[in-house]
Amino acid sequence: MKIFLLCLLIFLCGFSPAMPALSGIQLKISNDRVIDVDLAEAKLISELNGYAIIAGRTCIDCDENTAIFLERIEVAPGGPPQVRQPRNKGGDDIPEPEQFAAQAPTGSSLAEQRDRSQAELEGNEDGVLNMDLSGERFTYPGVYRDYLTKELVEKTRMFYGKCHEDGPALLWLSEYRTDKGWVKEEYLLVFRDEGIEHRYNQSHQPSLYFIGNAGCSEVPGVEVTTEP
């Protein structure tokens, strides 16, 4: 009987799901402050306007790729450690970002060619998202191949810092393989005092000329396969 129970335990362990990342992991940020995260292999990328930009995974010993996460932090130095709320797994998804203007008017100047904000597209005053993006998962930069066929399916570059109109931003420049060929996509988070402005553009990358700004840094990419 004991042997049977031991074999059963070994069998069940072999088919147990991946362990979730431990909660309460302290990550050191600027001014000797710490924040609590529930990410495995957490690594600080940067801090932008009250957010820590972190690379990590939500589970241990699993097939999940490293991703980019945002965690809200206290802006004022010297305050108590910021304890994050548990990641909401069943709540409403964040709204779809508004789309950039696809092309600038013919004959317009460089300044006039800047992509239009959500506000201009929607006719609102600011177009800023009034929500906390802590815990949201974003693509880590790199070259992605299909885990079965090993075919190249995605190439993504990521930039952080003063990467959009000399303001703090996160910028992803991606190319995806589709049935009709490769498609370019730009995804941008602008960190404004009022909140985060969230937008994207397909088949055109208007912020490409901002990545040469001083203070705009690129996150080195990785070569990985897609998740099963």
C-alpha cells in the first residue's frame, strides 16, 4: 500500500501545473525604495513617471516567456514601500488603444507629421486613460519563432525613456507574419502627468524618428519560441 501511494504521488507530481510566481517579492528601485511584486525572475528595466517597468514571468518552471510588466510606485521619495494589489485575472480588460493617423497630409512639415493623439482622434480634451496599468502584460522584445515549426513569426523592438516628443514613453516597433505577409505595428504608452496615453498604429510607424532622441534607450532583444 505504501509503495502504491508513493507511485501515485510521483505520477501526480509529474503532471502538476506550473507553480505560480511567489507573491511579496521585493524589488529595489530608486532612492533605496522597494516594491512588492509577484513575478519570478523580476528585473527592473526603468522608472517612468511613477511606474516601474519590470521584466519577469508570472510562474516558475513553466513555458511562459519573459514579459514586460508595469507596477505603480510612490512618486515621492522616503515614503513606505508600495505594496501592489493582487493581479486582477477576471476583471474587465483595458480598453483597446486608439489608432494613430495612418499617413501625414502631403506636403506637411516634420512637426505636422507627428502622430495625432487619442484626444485629436476622439475629439476629447485629453484622451488619457484614467486607470492603473499595474500587472498588465506586454511583449518582451526579441525574435520569436513558432514553437512547433521554428518558423520566424515576430520581430519586436522596445524602447523606453524620452522616446516620444521628448516625453517619457514606452515604444514597441513590431513586425508580425500573417497569411498575407509581414505587417508592421507600433504600440505606444505615453506617461503624462494626467495618466497614461495608450495608442497604436498598424502598417506605419510614425514614432520611428523619435528613437534617436537623447534619453531613449532600447531593451536588448532575445531569441525565443512562442508559448505553446
